[in-house]
Amino acid sequence: MNAIQSRFQSLMQHKLAGDEASPSPVLTPALAAKLVQRIAGVRLFAHAYPHLAQFTHGSYRPLDLLDFAHAHALSGISIHMLDGEERSLDCMGPDGLRAVAARAAQYRLAIHLEISSTRKDDVDRVVAAARILGVQNIRVYSRYEGRLSQLLQMIAADLRYLAAQADLHDLYFDFEQHEELKSQEIMALLTHVNHPRLNALLDFGNMVNAGERPLAALHTLAPRIRQVHLKGVQVVPEPHGWGHYGVLQGSAQDDLPSPRMLYELLMLGDAAPQVIAFCLEQENHYRAPAFRYTNEDADPFIPYRPMSETEIPVGMSLEQVLELEERWAIDQITYVRGLLQEFKLLAELTLHNA
């Protein structure tokens, strides 16, 4: 094996757990050509969550996230309807939303919206905002409590409503695996509803809390993944399950096989890229408990899941977090772009030596 293939294999096996080991792809000239093409067109988005303290306790507005994305030559932003408290999209009137749309158009940035719900009232609000903003892509996930079988029936009904709204308003909804549902359960829901405008969003770490391995979850959801949340995660063992703690992506504490996951996501789709947005969701110091357990019964009870938030870490002040957040977000941009650049170099060397 030459040095190029050896380095590529090392990236493909980085941080893969023993029970997740799988053969690495060989960087053939055909794969290398496809990889170079995909990297040239990759769309990195600024996500609002890395700036959560600024949105919640500071003065950040959706316009500030657009400014950040523009300053770092990103392709768009992904923002929750509630980010920014009284300054959020949800609290804006039509004129405020049109101002956000105008800034995005000025910068030539796409806007993707997010809500933490599949309930009709929440869906109707985000659809109304999307129509004013000119947005097509919306992230959703469900937050119900009850037996799994009951939840799946409720979510299926919600997805049918989403499908109708998608057809009516030229929208796409991507359902995120958000810690409590397993990937095969989400795939079963999407397959059952079977609508081309309903697909999946893969979060790099949320499958851990549902008792799944990252690469296995990616493979299960692969046929339907349209958007991705990239982040770093430290796996936290719990009795009969796993939680996770947010760390800087690519750091020594990051337990995820990020290079392999990024490569496989880039390569999804034959004629065109399947993933339309790689959202940079650095969640440093975020804590999430286990939601699914190895000893759960066949129809487990799923507790209500509150919306995500990150508490001020022990030993740090709010002022320190407000000062450091942007640095952490930039750190992730640097890591991901560095990884893409290394992929590109290895691919170009493979083509040169062919």
C-alpha cells in the first residue's frame, strides 16, 4: 500500500469502535474523481446553535448569523424559529422577515429553517415564515411522550400533514434523528408515508443516545439523508445506555469517526450530491442523557424531551462563554475545511498517479 492509500485508510478508520469496524473504501481513480467533484460543490452552512449563548443571553439576531456566514464564505445558515428570544424569526412580523430575506439575497446565502416539533400549529407557523422568507427546506423532529408504538402512530399522522404542506407550498421537510428514536424507526416512518419531499437529517452524535453507533445509523438512514448536522461528541457511558457530551469537533475528546462519516455523506447520490447542506453545529459543553436502553422492553416508554439547550459549564462564566462561542464556531469551520482539503489532496494525487 502506497503512502496516499495508507493515509486515506487511516482517515477512514479514525475513531471507529471495535464493533463498528468495517472495510475502508479504496481510493480508486473513479472514486477520487467523484470525491474531487463533490468537494468542489460542498455546501457548508453556519448553524445557529454554536452561537446559542449570544442568541439567548446576548444581542444576536438572525441578521448576525447571516453576517457570520458571509464573513466565512459559507453557503447559507440553518436557524431555529425561536433562536434569539424576542429577536427571533418567530417574533418577527412580515417586514422583519423580509429584511432577513433581503440580507440573505444580498449575500447570496440560503436559509434553512428548523423547529423542534411536528405538531400542526408549529408546522403552520414555520410554513408561514418560510413563504415570506422564500425558504424551501425545514428541519423537524417530534417531542412526544408515551409508548413507542403510540408515538410512531402520532408521528406518522404528523408526517402526512407535512407531506400535504410540502406539496402545497413547494417545501421539503427533513426529519432529524434526535436522540429518542432509532434510525430504523425513522426509516420505517419515512418509508410508510413514502413522500419524496419528506426525508432525513443526520446528526453526527444524536444516535448515541438512542443506543446506536454513528456509522451504523448513517448507513441505515443513507437513502433518505438530505441534510447533516456536524459536531464533536464525547460518548458518556450510562447504566444500560449512552449519553453524550459536546466537544470541539476533531479534538482528542471527540469520539466520532468524523472523517469516515463526512466522506460517506459526500459520496451519497449518483449523478448529483444527495446531501444539500452540511450544517456546522458545534455544540461545545452540551449534555444529553441516554434515551434508549439495552434492557428496554419491546415497546418502551419514551419520556418527554425538552428542547435542546446548553448550560453554562462549571467553572466558566456567561461572559466567558459569550466571548468564546465565536472562536469555537470558527474552530469547527477550520477543522472541516482542513479535512476536506486533505481529502481533495489525496484524491488529486491518486488521479495524478493513475
